[in-house]
Amino acid sequence: MRWLLPLSWLLLCVCSEARLDSATQEVGKYRVVRIVPRDEAEIGMLKKIYKTAHDFDLDFWKAPTGVGQFVDIMVAPTFSDSFDRFLGSKNFSYTVTIDDVQKMILLKEKPRAAVDFSLNPLLRDFFRKRLSDDFSSRNTAKYTFGDYHSYDTMVNWMNEIERNYPSMAKVFSLGTTFEGRAIKGIKIGNNIEDTSKRIVWIDGGMHAREWAAIHTALWFIDQLIGNYGVDPQITAYVDTLNFYITPVVNPDGFEYSRSEANPQTRFWRKNRGQQVCKKDRWRRERCCGGVDLNRNFDFHFGETGSSEDLCSEIYQGKYAFSEPESRAVRDKMFSSELYGKVDAFITLHTYSQMWIHPFNHERRSFPNDIFDLQTVGRKGVKAIESMYGTKFKFGTGADILYPSAGGSDDWAKAKAHVKYVYLLELRPGEEEWDGFLLDRRQLIPTARETWEGVKVVIDAVMAMAKRSGFSHQRTSLFPTTTPSTTTFSTTPSTTTATTTTPTTTVFFTTVTSAPRRPEPLESFFQTNPPPALPPSPPPTFAPNPAPVFQPSQSTFRQNPQPVNPQPSQPAPAFNQNRPNPNFPAPQARQPDQGVRVQLQKKLEQARNRQVQARREYERRLRLFEAQREAANRLREQQARAQWQLQQVCVDRSPWCSSWIQQSANICRTSSIYMRQDCARSCGYCRSF
């Protein structure tokens, strides 16, 4: 707690500087400082500042996570000197990575000027060759990669793809934003009207300022379209799967971030909702709005890593799915077109170079199929590194970053039951200081290496689709020694219960695929009907009464012995092959009747095993749901108890005494805020 006094001094500096008028606030330069905390005390201090960063006009580009992990903070000019003095007073070691953010924006992201090479053909040929070396696409719908474009340009490009490739591309709309923009995406698959195929979902631009993630999603579209029919791997992808790619989930926020070069506008993170104006604790007029969409999904909503303050960068919203963008993703994923068919959910973000898998709401929390997620994810990380040597961290967001609830990736895993779910934080990493201002020259390399990693996930989905494609096989009519196996899985676990019955006379073989997440319960319990028996061939008879049995597999054959009409020796008095007139001839038995009876018996046994497996699945599912409900009730009780405890008359802020020492009348002059934060010190409640 030794850092509380310097931090309260910092707040007083802000209070004194808060009297600056709006014209003065625009004077000066926005800077970005990088701090590498050396111990837990510094981490604790930075986390406290992070929770109320909006009060100090601080924008944490990279939040504090652990000792030795860098923290990037954009500092407003009104707070720059005070923040420097504060860091100096606490002996923080820091580096100014960007001295003038607005200048850097203009340098890296302003539109490129057109250059006339007509007077110098050699120079023209050089640049044409250079651009051809960097990137060439066979897609007839052209898009200028390696540059930043408007949302309308992206939508027009996707519409052109649909016109040029109507059999394998179709533009769809997720929904409409607060400002009336349609959230457009594109479906890719051959045949485009086939809705029975497994699905890969990819989105980007959920946070408005993460432009490089949007560019990467667009690159994926071009790879699937342009390389179809040329690259056998891409061709197999498009023929086997359906891809739903939404480059910009948050078009309102993205277009707002492009509206001007002011750093506060360019680095806007949230969506654009209704603005609410109020006075902050320093009595400054502030208008706030927008919700962090990656905190607005219904999975442990509002528990960790989010804020209830409307002005916060991580404002979670009033309730889960309060925003049109998050509702649009939910409704599309739960539509009859997609639900139960999505095997991969990949959401693209920037920056930090991390490959993140669920769950992120608390540390050391994993889904039941964590082995599968880690196996595929680590292969993806290696594939990215093999391209340019770019190194990614791997793990849950809670373990390698910080716990945060309400994310779309956790929701997709827990509620939409998607098998492979990953959140990718793209370039840059720790060694570069550009942050969200990724240089244009890195856009295409970033997209290329990320595509190599994503292809690993697609390959895993392809393997699942291939296994499920062999799940319906013809009944074998000949004896086999293959054991009959019945497999079932619990949601979302991949734990399997197996019943094995080895035998050498089984005629019905159930071929199982690898454990998979269950489909919606209605489709899960629709077991495949047993294969119909082929019609029995008519019996074939030899010239003599001895029958010849010819099934589909030769298992038995009886050939008559030829009779010599002129034997060399006299025939015996008694001929055992001659019919006995004292006994009537038995009725000829159908040669396959016994096989069919035995087959029916085995089919009935298989049905019984399926029924038993289904009952066991239902039992385990009920147990799992009961345990989850119990855990949720306990968590809600704990949260309610904590909330009730917080409502007791206490000081919510640790700086109350310092404020009162500096200004004896602050409880009266700022009664609204002091009543909330310093109720005990100001005497607003009863004494105990």
C-alpha cells in the first residue's frame, strides 16, 4: 500500500490540470510510453491506474499482465507532464516509444500519393516488378492489398467477387449497426447453395482500431477465391467446407477511427452507440458512448476484465448482447444455416503476437477437449513461425494476458459448441513499437504468415469432415473379426465411453469416427437407421438335387460327385446316394435363412447398445448440467454476497483521506462523487 500516497498525489495533479479549457487540451502531443514492471508492487500500481484510465485520459494499448511484460500507454498532452513526474517519483523505468502519435498516424496511414512514372520507363518497370514480387492474385475481382481502405471499398469488393464467382461466393448480412450500416460478410464454398457442409467461421474488426486484423481477413478471402482450381489444397478446402468470413464486425467504430488523424479518434476501440454526457469526478464535461464488443457476449458476462463505467475502454454494456453487432454474430451462429455445423471459430485481433484458446474468464480454466485445442494450436504457431520467424505466445488469454469475461471466443466454445476456437493477436510484438500503427509494408507479410497458421486449423476441420464422411458404410454380409464399437461424448468433453464386444461371427460393423462435440440434442439423438438387408439371391441348383449356395462372399460350396455310367467294378448292392423310399424327402431349406436370422439378431444387439449408449449419454449430460447449474448458483451467491458487502458503508477509493487533507470542503463541493467513493470518510452513512 506504499504506492497509494504517490498515486493520490498524481490524482491531485490531474485535478489541478482539469481546469484547462477545451482549447488548451488540444495543444501538445500525444505520446506512447512503454513500461516494463519489475516487481509485483509496480504491477499492482499499473493495474489500479488501468481500471480508471479514462479518468486520466490514458489509453492502455497493452494492459499490465505480469512482471517483465511490457505495458504500452498513450498519454494525452494535458496529462503528460504530471504522468512523467508520477513515474519519476516511483522510480519507474520507461521509454517513450512514440513521441508524436499524430505525426506517426500521418506518416504511416495517410493515403499514398499517386506517382507518375511516364517520364521514366525504367523506374516504372522496376516498381511494377517489385509490386508483382510482393503479391499477385488470380482473383478477377481486384483489391489493393498492402494498404488501408474504407468499409465501402471492402463491401464493393466482396460484391464484385459474388458477381464474378456466383457458384462459389455469396455476400450475406449479419445485421445492422446503431448508425445503420449493414454488417457484411461473404460465404465461400463450392457449391455455394450446399448448406450441408461443415463450416469455418472467421471474423475481424471487432475492435475498431485494429486495422491489420481487417486486412488479414480480407487476405483470407482472396486466397480462397484466387487459388481455387490452382492450388489443390485450397481447392479441397472450398469443395469440402463452407467459409463464413466477416472482415469488419464493428463497421461503425472502424469508420469512426478513420474519420480523422486525432489520436483519440484513430484509436477508438468500441462500437458507436448512444452518447451520454456527464461531469466526471473532476467536474469536466465528458461525453461517452460505445461498448467493448468483446466483453458483451453471454459467457460469465461482467465478471472479470470489464467495466461498468460507460467511459471505460472495456465497458461491457448494460447486459449481455445489448449491442446490435454482438447480437448479429449470435443470431447468425444460432441460425439453422450454421448451428451445429461450425467446427472452427477464428477471431482476429491486434496486437502482441499471441495465439489464444479458451477459456479466458479465469486462470487455469480449460474446456474438456483441451488436448485437441492445444495440439492444433501449437501446430498453427509453428506454421506461422516457419514463414518469417515470427514468434507467437500460446495459451489462454487469462494465463498469458489477463482474465476477461464476455468474449466472443469463449462464448463460441461454451455456448455455440464449436470444436476449434482461437483468438489470434497479430503483429507487432514486443520488439516493435508501432502498436496499432502497423506499417503498410508489414500488412501482407502479416496476412501471409497468419494464413499459414489458420490453414492448420482448416486441415483439422477437413480431417473431421473426412472421418464423418465414412461414418455411414454398407453392412458387411460376411463374418468379420472386427469388434463392434459404440462411442458417445459429453458436451463439451471429448471423453468417450466404449463398449467392445469381440466376436468372430459379427455381421454388422459400426465404423466410428473420432470423438466430436455433440450436435444439437435433437440431431444428436437421431441415430442412423440400420442398413437395409440386400435381397437374397435365388437358390441355384446343380443338375442333380445337391444345392449350390452362392452368397456375396464364398463361404460354402457343395459340388456334386460325377457319376460314371460305366464303372470298372460292379456297383455295390447298397447305394448310399440312392433315395430311401421308406422316408419322405425333406423340404429344401433356403440356403441363406440361417444367415439372415443371425444377422437380425446381431442388428438387434447393436440397436440395444445404441439405446444403452444414448441413455448413458443422457445420464451424463444431466449430471453435467446439474453440476454446472450448481457451480453457477454458487458463483452467483458469491457475487451477490460480494456486492452486498460492497454496499456497506465503506470507502471505495483508497485516496479519500488524501483528498480530504488537500481540500477540507471536498465532501460538500463534490458530494455526488464523494458520496459514492468516500461515504465513510465524509460521514454520509450511519456509524457502526
